[in-house]
Amino acid sequence: MITNAATNANNVVGLVYVAAFAPDEGESLADIENNTRDSVLLQALDALQYPTGQGEETAVEFAIKPENIHDTFAADLPTEQTSVMAATQGPITELAFSEPNGEPAWKNLPSWAVISTGDKTVGTDVVRSMAERSGATITEVEGSHVVMMSKPQVVTEVILTAVAATTQK
């Protein structure tokens, strides 16, 4: 997540969030997801057990139930494409949802946010709230969580705007 990865990277001059979480210090993604009215992600997930390599110990990963990929994740893409996404998705570890966020880079770097008005994965409401809290320059676009695939030109324009703004300094 760029929120933490960019904190100590001295070659990062700005952040572009695309239908993305921008948590504050101490927040977890689970905390955020529990406060959204727009997301249906938690109901669409399958919990999967995997071995940790520590004897019999297991941990949890989540994947979106294949039958839920289109409506939950990518409603503005053709079902043929989302069927492939369902079959090839990689799971995400439970720790990604439960670990508290560290110091966010957006407190010290300019940021931009592309908010997808139909994001049922993260939830448009919490994406907008996090973007506003971070002071991001906001661009709203009609689309699902994968707006970078359905509306790549809008996302590209925001990235180019961020590049121009950060290279003029």
C-alpha cells in the first residue's frame, strides 16, 4: 500500500490513489470496511486457510467468491473479462485487513485520488472520506473498483497531472 511504502522512500514526491484505501496511523482496513455503507466486500469474501510453515499452524487469506467478482469488484467490465478475473485472482492475507497502519505518507506528500462512484469493493463513501481527510486533489468518475481498467484515460490524466505538479517544484 502506497500509504506506508512511500513514508520512508526519499524518491517519492507524490501519491496517486486509485479507488484505494488511504488509512490514517493506527487504522486497519477492517476498521474502515466496518464503517462503510457502500461496500459489499466483506459478504463477498471466502476465507481460505493456508499453512504458515510453522508446524500445523495455519493463517487466513481472503478471495472474492467467483460468483461475486462481477457485481462486487468489476461491475463495469464485461462478464467474460470478470470470469477470467474470478479464475485468476490472488488471495489477500487477513493481516492486510487487521494490521494497524503506520505513519501515512499522505501527511507529508501531495496526493491525488480517483474516486469511483460505483466502488462496492472498498466503498465510495470511505474512499471519498479518506481522500478528503488526506487533502488529496479529488477526481470522481463513474465506475467500479477497477476504474483503472474501465476508465484508463481518466486515471492516466490524474497521474499526468500529479507528475506535472510534482516536477514543477
